[in-house]
Amino acid sequence: MHKLTRALGALFLGLAFSHTAVAKESTPPLYSGINVAQLAAQAPVHWVSVAQIENSLLGRPPMAVGFDIDDTVLFSSPGFYRGKKMFSPESNDYLSNPAFWEKMNNGWDEFSIPKEVARALIDMHVRRGDSIWFITGRSQTKTETVSKTLQDDFHIPASSMNPVIFAGDNPGQNTKTNWLVDKQIRIFYGDSDGDITAARDAGIRGIRVLRASNSTYRPLPSAGKFGEEVIVNSEY
């Protein structure tokens, strides 16, 4: 009996070792590593810095410049995340709900984080004496505190600041283009494809700001796809 027990034990132990060996052979390595060619590979994107943009404007008189808001100057995902949970957890219907926009435009930007790249850009344009405009695709509401929040967050003097333009969203139409033309804006900064195409349609310089990878606004756009300038380290 003892001999039979030992034999069965040895058999099961052998099967266990055999299964482990097969598993090890079929499991890919945890660390595949990377070579220097992969590290050095870069997309053919026209990268620029804030300093380079400033240098390109040397000798030019003060002008009107425009900024998109969400994911360009503010990381505003906290408000949008809250709005989705509150108004339409299973869909994006909250984006067409006036109740959401009333909250977003009247206080929820207190939870938005100013982007450092926006601080640098706005400071540069204020030093130049440029007029600052913010043009957003948000829906317009009867009242708004966004203008004051942006002016306070970025320390924009009253002489350079203009009220936020709420262009809204109209499927099939780029609602920002006409505003860019109307306000004679010469440079427009934005994170979305629509921001860059609006600038191009208006015949002005469109410069891409990177959208943070943890933004709730998905999918992430492909920066540089139109050959536009893209600001380095602009995701935060």
C-alpha cells in the first residue's frame, strides 16, 4: 500500500512539474526590453516651444490671439466627469443637457486645473500687449463665471482680457471659425482637430496644445496630423 501511495505521489509530482514547464514555455517574458533605435524613433511632428513661438513674433505689433478652454488652458475633466455621473452615467447625453452647462459654466471650473503651458503662453502674450480671447465649444448659459475664473487663474490684466465666447456645438459646422474671423484673431491655440481646422479655415496660424492622457475627452487626437506646430510638454 505504501509503495502504491509513493508511486502515485511521484506521478502527480511529475505531472505538476511537466505542467509548470509547459506554462513557462508558453508565457511571454515579463520584460521584452527595448533597443536604441526604438527609443530614438520619433513621429515627424513640427514641435515648437513657447520661447520659439515668442521669437517668431519679434517685431510684430500687438495682435488678438485666441485660446480654446477645455484641455487647452484648463484640465477641466473633473467637472465633466461629475456631470456625466450626475446627468447621464451611461451616455454622453449630459453634453446636451442645459442643467449640466449651468453648473459647468457657473462654478465647476473651480475644480479645473490651470495648465502650465497656458500660463507660459498667456504670460508671453500679455507681455507683448496682445488681446486675449477664449473661444469654447461649450453651450452658452444665462450667466457664467468662466471669464472671471480664467482671468484670476492666469492673472490677465483687464486691458488684455475679453469675455469668453461660447460658440456652442452645431453638428456639421465648425462654430469657432466665424468668431476667429470676426475678432480678427491671428493665432489660435487648441487641443482638438476642430481647433486647428477652424484656424486654417479662418486663414490664421493654428498651434496645437497636447491633451492630457487622462482627459475624459476621448479618443485622444493625433497631434501634428495637419502639419501644424505642436507645443512640446504641453500636456500639463
